[in-house]
Amino acid sequence: MRTLKLTLLCCLLSAFTFANVSQKQKDALLALYNATNGSDWNNSWDLETPISDWYGVTVQDDKVVALNLTFNNLKGELPEEISELSSLKVLNLSFNKIEGQLPESITQMKTLEKLLLFSNNLSGALPKTIGNLENLKALELYNNNFFGEIPASIGNLTNLETLILSSNNLMGKIPSTVSNLKSLKVLSVFDNNLLGTIPSSIGELTQLEELVLSNNAFYGNLPGELAQLSNLKTLLLSNNGFKGNYAILKEQLPNIVDFDLDEANLKGALATLDSDEDDD
């Protein structure tokens, strides 16, 4: 009888340990594990142990709140079931070999604050419903193969502080809705196929510290409203078709540290300086 009681107690303790996280959340993690060749991860999961012990998984109050599997040799596509991690705040799968499209279901994860999928092989268009992630503070999708336009709904991410979409195959214009992102500190879209003029409303992003637009097909005059970005420390504009004297703009930005010039604009700035010296 005593042995039976001990056996039952062990079973109950084991069941309690695994019951900390709901079956839906566990199934979502297992779907990711199976879809990305989990047995070959650099740090694989022992599926017989509590989920709280699984590498890169953070559990709080019986809920999975963070998943950090960076540099972990994930290969395959993200499963739709990942959206069942309905309390997730941080999803960091950067520096892996994930391919395929970004699942539409990921935009249902409204608790997400950081979505970091950079340096993978993801492709396809960004979901038009990306704006559903209303609590997102960081969206970093650079160094992938995304194509198509930046969805206008991105302007709904009013808590966003970091938006990095660089080194993809994005095209079209920067949506005017970007001006809604009043908390934005970093906007980087270099090395894409973006075009058009820079909207003057970008001057409304007064918290902006980094603006990186290099290596695209932007053109036209730089809006004078850029001078309103008094917190700007980095402004990279080269390899576009911009017109104007960048040197004058640089003088209007008191905190600028990193600033690049196209050769044509540099010559124009030097010519202006030489002309001023001759007048003296």
C-alpha cells in the first residue's frame, strides 16, 4: 500500500509539473520543434523534461512569455500553430535558417513586444495585417528575402520604437502611415528596392535617433522637415537619387554623429564652401 501511495504521489507531481503550461502552448512549441528540425538544433529540447527547462523558453505564471532560439540551427518553415503562444512577449529566432513565408497567424499574437526574425531565409510579402500587433516595440526583419510593399497597416504599431527592414527585396514607397509612429527611435530600410520621395511627415517622428535609407531608389529633394529631428544621431542617405546640399542639413542637426554623403552631393557641398571662401 505504501508503495502504491508513493507511485501515485510521483505521478501527481509529474502531472503537476507538466500542467504548468497549457497543452495548447506545449503543442505550439512542439509544432515549432518538429517544423524546424528540432533534433538537430544546436541546443535541442529534452521533451521529457518540464517546459520551463527547455532551452530558450521563459515561463511566467504558467505561460510561455519569451522564446529566444537565436543561433540555434533552426531549419524549415514557421508553423501556423506558433500563434497559440498567446502570452508571448518576445519571439527571437534570429540567425537561423528559417525559410518560407511569415505565417499570417503570427499577427494574431497581440501580446508580442519584440518580433526578431533577422538573418534567416524568410521570403514572401509581409502580412497586410502586421498592424494588428499593437503592443509591438521592436520589429526587426532585416537580412531576409521579403518582397512586395511595406504594408500601410504598419502605421498602427504606435508603440514601435525600432523598425528595421533592411537587406530585403522590398519595393514601393515608404507608407505615409509611418508618420503615426511617434515613439520610433530607429527606422532602417537600407538595401531594398524602395523608391519615391521622402514624405515631409517624417519630420513628425521627433524621437527618431537613426534614419537609414541608403541603397534604394529614393529621389527628389530631402524634406526640410528633417531638420526638426533634433534627436537624430545617424542619418545615412547614400546611393539614392536625392538632390540638395546635405552639408547644410548636417549643420541643422545638432546631435548628428554618423552622416554619409553621395559623391555628387559631397562635390556640391565642397563647391559651395569654395565659393564662400572666394567671396571672403
